[in-house]
Amino acid sequence: MNKPFTLFSFRKRIVALFIAISFLFCALGIRLFVLQIINGQSLQLRATDQWTRDLKIVAPRGTIYDRTGASLAVSYTTYNVFVRGREVKSATTVATHLSNILGLDFDDVYAKVQRKNVSEVLIKLGVDSETAERIYQQSLPGVYLAESVARYYPNGNLATQLLGFTSIDNVGQTGVEAYYNELLTGTDGYSYVQSDLQGKEIGGTLRYYIPAEDGEDLTLSIDSKMQAILEKALSLIMTEQKAKTASGLILEVDSGQVLAISSKPSFDLNEVPRDDLETLFDQSKMKLVTDIYEPGSTFKILTVAAALEEGLTSLDDTFYCPGYRIVDGVRIKCWKTIGHGNQTLVEAFGNSCNCCFMDLALRLGVDKFYSYMQKFGLGSKTGIDISGEASGMLMAKSQVKNVDLARMGFGHAVALTPIQLMTAVASIIGGSKITPSIIYSDSVGSAQALLSENTTTLVNSLLEYAENKTGKYTFVEGYNVGGKTGTAQKYKETGGIDQGKYISSFIGTYPADNPKYALLIMVDEPSAGVYYGSLVAAPYGKLVFQQLFEYLGEEKQDPSVVVEEVVMPDLEGKSLGDALIELKAIGLECEIDGEGGVILRQLPPAGTSIKKGSTILLET
């Protein structure tokens, strides 16, 4: 029997209906909240993507300047050519015009124009403004031009390794362009048009334009005029010395800022050799930062600085050089195998006597020697803002024997990067620890003393004497230039000395008594007949200084200095002892190649006019 209908049962039904409706509205509300609030932005973007077509507007990269405000890398507008196949009325007409104007194959262009299953297809990247205008004037349906950006380097192959280059899509690949890519890269913009379901533009609808934002500009520490002076000298080295590579660096001593840095050979940054990857990789490397080498005699600056600071030697300290030292039973030769005889520290530094620096290293001992090497930054990166910096290599201290320490004293049995060596030298001659940088700053940070003022003064006096033996201000006439040369053997990758292959180098300082600039010239594998740093690298260091002084308007410290010229005597066939006496009498220095006692060849030949104080070569 059916229950009678009551008011109570009616109310229950109303409540149930209300609950059901409320639940439905809640569900709808939650769904709307998810769609509009949580997923609203992404859904809106999907919808926009379906009913609009966009073309990217590439943001210009920031301009790179040198410290004087000269532009080193700039961006300029180019155009990318696209075709939307669904909008093309005559594929033949479009393909004909585009292939003719752009210099492309007709069949390739025609095949792209025929593609209607994609929204758009790229025809060509990086079209110049004049060509883009010719295309625009044709009013071809379905053909679009999108602004893009290309990189231009006003000075071509100046500072190739430092600046680096970008890819075709404007991403930094090497050098500053890569290291500071995030800073230099801007934010791309877009141009939107409304389209129908088939992707055709709807006439009379709104167009949307979001402008691109340029990248940040960057000011480097280099001076493009100094860079040009340095690179001109390096190119001359490549020609005259027939070198494998030639590298150079000019540092501002108090700040550590790089004023010029380069390696040759190099290439024009506007014509990157992308089809020759081996050449591209090799000539893109900043070898002064990425490659390690055994420095040879230029390292003696570090050894003498440590010994002076420890009070283990003085300028009037004396050393005897018979042409060798025997350490741990091993005979280690001085470069002058007949010996330098008795000499003061000043003379030994000027003579670059290996025996003197073996003695200084042994006086220091392993612990103190390594303590100073660590203080000078050897075995660790300098922190320069250039990619690929190497750390260098030092023997494990626990494995170093006296024979190893003796060799380290004159720059053998250690491996470091040129930037490490120059950072250490600049810190020693300036008195304060520096960190090299390629970014310009007009302020110098708080100085951290590295050595005592007295040691710095003494080292600078040694460098001044080493390059001006015949009288004050004679290396570069009238200017107070200091310096040190070095000649280092090269080693095979498999180990062992690579016979006949050398790295010749010169470190110069100016002014010698309180240096503001430090210069490095390195010549890798000179093959024109000589390889000593004094003959292969120092003359080009002198040339760089001469041109720098002219550019900077530097006045001579002593305008009256004139270096006398002497006539090269005929020394061939004479004994080495007699030849050295004759050279000393007329004020010439010499490098000796060989261990014999008779002169076989001399360079330059007899009768040549040569400036007093110059270094000549004797083969025995």
C-alpha cells in the first residue's frame, strides 16, 4: 500500500533538489574558477595561438665599446623572408620574384611556397634593407618580412679572440659575446595578425605589436688604439720571425685592467670561417688565458722577489757562475755554458744567470718557495672574465726534490698561463694584489699589499737595469723602460723536450721606477733562424713602447739620451773568449748558441751598423 503524501516528504524532496542544484552550481563555479583563474592565462595563450599568426622581432644585442667610447661590436637591422602558403595566389609568381631578388634556386623556393600544411616557411635569413625594400615593392600576397638583427664589427679582425662572435640566430658563441651573452641579449618582440581556421589573415582586423627590448651595452677596458698598435707588432712578428703564433698583452698595473690583448693569426669577425672548424677553434682561443707553458727566464722576476722579501739576498750579493750547478748529483747548465764568473745580484739578473736563480730557490727552500708561488697566484685561475681559463700546474710539494726546486728557480719545471705570469708580475711591480679584468672601471678597488714597498722598489730597479745595461733610458731612447726576456723550450704532448721548438718572450714595464703599464710579447716557435727572447721578442716590445709613447703623448724622461751606433766586428773563426771581450769593449750583448769554443756564425754579419747595447747571436 502506497504511503500517503505528507508535507514532511515534500520538504525532504525540496531539500534534496536544493542540495543537488547547489552541488551543480558549486561544480560549475569550481570549473569556471579553474578555467578562468587557474588555467585562464594558458588557455588564452592557446586560443590566441589558434586565431593569430605571429612573426618574431629579434631584439638588438647591446653595443660593445672600448674605454674611449669607440664601438667594437654593433647591431644592425636585417630582415627574414617568410611565406604563408595558404595566402599565396600564384606560387609561380612568388617563387620567380623571390628567387630572382634573393639569388636562390627557383625550384627550392617554389617547393617552399607550395607548402600549405604549415603556417609559414622561412625563405631566407638576414636580408639587407635594400633587398627587403625590393621585395616589399612587389606586394606579393603571402610574403612577409620580419625584422631581425645582425652583428657588425667595425674594426674587422681587431680583438678577434677577445670580442668573439655570435651565431646566425644572435647567440654569443665565443669571447665577450659568449661570456656576457646574457647581459648583451635583449628581449625579443612580436608582431601578431588575426587569421581564420586555414591560417589566412583576416582583413580589417586588429594587428598587435610588442616591441623588442635592446640588450645592455658593455664597455671594455681595452683601448682600441693600443690594441691596434699591439696587433700591428704581432702581425710583423708572424711575417719576420715566421712564427706559429704571436701573442701580446698590455696591462694597467694598478687596476689589473687589460688595455690590449691578442693572438695572431686571427680572422675578420665579419667573415667567420665557419666552414673550417679546426681553424675557427684554434684562432678563436685566447691563448694567453687558455694555454699553459714553461715560462723560462721571465719567471726569474718571481724568484728574486720572493728571495728579496725574505731577506735572503740583496743587490750587492755576489754569485759565482762556472756555467753550471750540480744539485742532487745532477749537472744543471746555465744558458752561458762557459759561465758568467763573479757577479752581483744586479749583474746576475741582467745576465739572466741560471746559477744565481738556482741558488736563490735553494735558499728559499720548498716550503717558502711554494708559499710565495701560492701568494703570486700560481696553480690557480686569476679570475679574469674570459672563458676557458686554465689553472696551470705545479708539482706536488711533497714530491719536489732540490734538483726540481733549482730548475723552478729559473722558470723550468713549472707550467702556467701567460695571464697568470703577468698578473703575478704586475702585482709585484705595483706592490698590490690585482685581479685582471676586461671590463672598464674608472675606480681602483682597495689595495691588498703583496710585498713590502722596499722589495717592489728593488725588483723595479733590477728590471730597469736588465734592459738598460749601457746607460739610463737606452732601451727606448729617453724613456725609463724596464724589462726581462725569456726563452723556453717546448714539450711534446707525450712528454719530453720537443727539440728545436721554443717560446720566446719579453716582459716590459713603464715607467720602470713606478710602473703604470706592463707589456708581454710572446713568440711561439719562431723559425727565421733565431729563437732567443732578446732577439725575437724584445725588439717588438721596444716597437710597441715607442708607438704607445707617441699615442699617449708621453714625454721623454731624458731628451738628451742618444744611443750610439757601433759597427759589428768580424768574429767568425775567433775564440769565444776573445769574441766576448771584443763585444764588451764596444757595448754589445750576446746570446750564445752551442757549447763550442770557436765562433762559427754571427748575426748580424760583420760590418752591420747596430745600436750600442743591442743583443747579437753567436753560434759556436
